[in-house]
Amino acid sequence: MNQRTTSGSSLIAHQTIFARAGRTAPGFATTYQTFERTLTLRQRSKSAIQNYGLSIAKVALHFGMDHYLL
């Protein structure tokens, strides 16, 4: 897990996780939009929103029964 990746491949991996969570975890898309809007209004950085969002997507995938793809 300590493997470093370029920012481009890391971004693609994050987008893939977000896309899978949106497809397989019921309610993830609307919940994430609310989360993103709230943190934007609280003036959090874009990277903080993405990092927290990635963690939420992973949890959503785990409990959305898509854990065998992780």
C-alpha cells in the first residue's frame, strides 16, 4: 500500500471507485452530493473533499455488497 502513483493514475483510480459506488451502493450519489455541497459551503479544500469522499465511497462499496471488487 506504500506504492506511489502519479497524480493522473491516482485520479483515474479515484474516479473509478466513485463511479462503482454510484452504480452499486443505493443512495451514494445523492448522499455524496450533499456531503460535497456542505464541505464546499464550509470552505474546505478540494483535496480534503476528494479524500473524505474517497473514504466514504470505499465504505459505501463495502456495505453495498461490492466488496469483492476492492
